[in-house]
Amino acid sequence: MKKENLEQVNRLVQKLGLLFQKVKEAFSAKVSKSSEILPGMYVYADGSISAKRKAKRQVKAVVGYVEGKTVYAVCLKKTGLSWSFHHLKVKASRNMISGKEATRKILAAAIKQRKNAEAVQWCYAYAEDGVIPGEAFLPSLEELEKLYANKEAINRSLSALNARKLDGQYLSSAEYDMDSACLLDMDSGDRGCGYKHLFIYYARPVIAIQL
């Protein structure tokens, strides 16, 4: 092999080595970032996440849990609503573990059936504390259970913000049957169900942040 060819091969190997190193460093940084984010941390309107309150910065949510490269954060406000006063039927939502996907499915069903889905619609339209409309969703039953597991850390931060804590019975995005929706009791962690048209259950928006 000619000397020029050997030099070209050598340059290519060096170049590939540098690219590999950059990819390795970027991946390591991302893994490190996700491992440093813990329940109870503050999510700011500019997208940053911190364990400490930052002066004059708008907190938009509190970290609930981290799953893979996704941070699930609890918004600061909750309200009492029905799942669907006019008994909207969304059978597909019963087995969905993604509240974000279920929210979209329920919104589409509401348009098609010309009925309201009060809890889902309120979460989707939520525009408080820096959260933009369409960013939040009504969590699934499984997602509510993961929030319950970290309730103590979440509630400490919510209390520090003078925001309402995770307590009482929360609506999920899952339909239980034609007349009922799935609930989670944030005081006991128990699953349950309630009639879709009653107004005694809480709806709380959640946002998902990709790292």
C-alpha cells in the first residue's frame, strides 16, 4: 500500500475515534443528567430543573418521577371536575398506560361523540405558571401510582410553593366501564372507580419533559 493511502487510513481512524468519543461523552452526560433529577425538584418555565428554589424564577411544576429519559412533573393546581358529565365512552382508554396518549384519544372521542370530557379538557387546556396549552395531560392510573410512590417529596415542594398537595381522590385518564372512570386515592394509594358525572374527584395536570 502506498504511503499516501496509509496516511488517509490513519486520518480516517483518528476522525472516527474523535466522533466516537464525542458520542460517548454526550451519552454519558445525558445519563448523568437523568440520574441527578429526583422527585420534588422544581421545574422552571425556561425548562431548567433544580433542587433549590431560584429567586425570581417561575416554577411551572414539581418533578414526580423519572422514567428512562422522561421526567414526569406535577402541575401546581388541581380542581374538582367530572370525568364526563354526559357519559362520554372511550373504551380504548381502559388499557392505556400513557396518560398523554389517552388524553388525545379522549379528546378525539369527545369531538366525535359531541360530548364533554371535563377533566381531560381542563388538563389539556391548562395554561398556568408557564405551562402552555396542549402541554399537560390527565395522567393514567399507573402514572398516578408512580406519583403516589413519591408523594412525600412532591408534597414538600408543593407546600413550599403554597400549592395544593397530592391528597384526596384523583381522576385518571382511564375509563373503568361505560359509566365509571378509574380513580386513585392519594391518601391510601388504593385504586377505585367513580361515576363519570360526579364532581367530587380531583383532576391534576401532569407534563412530560424529554431529556
